[in-house]
Amino acid sequence: MIATTPKPPYYAVIFTSILVEGEMGYEEMSNKMVALAKKQEGFLGIESARNELGITVSYWDSLLAIKNWKMDVDHTYAREKGRSSWYKKFMVRISKVERDYGFEK
């Protein structure tokens, strides 16, 4: 599903990842993190897709909201578990969205 976001500017956290083989418990934790992120102040929406490469883009109203999400205790635990058990490689990019547009039939 494509996230509905407000008029720019806002921020996007782009998380790309490659999982190790046998990533037991990853999907459950991922679902928990999405549910938790949706409760965070400043959260605007999320889009995610996974094949061999996973891409998740979360949208936030400020850099402070992103920082607060990063510092969340449960999110911190999930990040540490990801580094030790689930991810072969990942990259986080934070961008300011200054313009957006779309199309829908």
C-alpha cells in the first residue's frame, strides 16, 4: 500500500536490507516494529517491499521524531537483534522530501 503523506516538507527514512539465510523470528519482529512506529508521535506512514532486497520507507514530520523513534527501547532491541541475527547487510538513509506527486486511476 502506498502511504498517504501530507504536503511537503516532511522526512523519509529509507531502510534497505539483505537478510541472512534462516532469519527465524524476523517477520514477527518486523510486524511489531511497524505497529510500534505507527504509535510514535510524528509518524506519517510506511511503505515496504521484500524480495532478495528489502526496502522500507517510513515517513516522519521532523528529524526529532526520527531521533525519538531510533531511541525507542523496543526499536533499539530490534536493531541489535537485526545486527546479531537477521541482517547480512543494511543501509539507512534519511532524506527531506521537498516535493511529491502521484497518479491514481
